Amino acid sequence: MDHVVYTVFGNDRQGKFEIFRRYSDFYALRELFVDHLAGLYIPPIPSKRTVGNTKSEFISERCFLLNLFIR
């Protein structure tokens, strides 16, 4: 497995949706928030890890922390 894809569920004006995103997408989103919303607290995301990043325990914890970031 080259990379992990996370499923994101949400609601908008058109109804429910489901999209798939990589860790790098969450990282880019946070960087965009930090750049454009200076002075506001932007929650952290889990740090990048190159070794062991496909283990199920690591993926579960990262998924939980990314959920906290999105909320």
C-alpha cells in the first residue's frame, strides 16, 4: 500500500456527501487556514510519519485525530 485514504462524510446544501482524502490534503487545508486566518487557533493535525504509517493502530489513531481537526 502506497498511501492511506481517509473517508470524509459531511452535509451541505445539496445533502450528504462522502469524499476520500489523503493525509496531505488535511495538511494543505490546515496550512491554508493558518495562512488566511491569522490570529485564530487552528487545531493541530497529527505529525507526519514515514515508518509504520500503514499499521492499523496508527491509522486508527490518525483517523481519530483528523476527525478532531475537521470538527
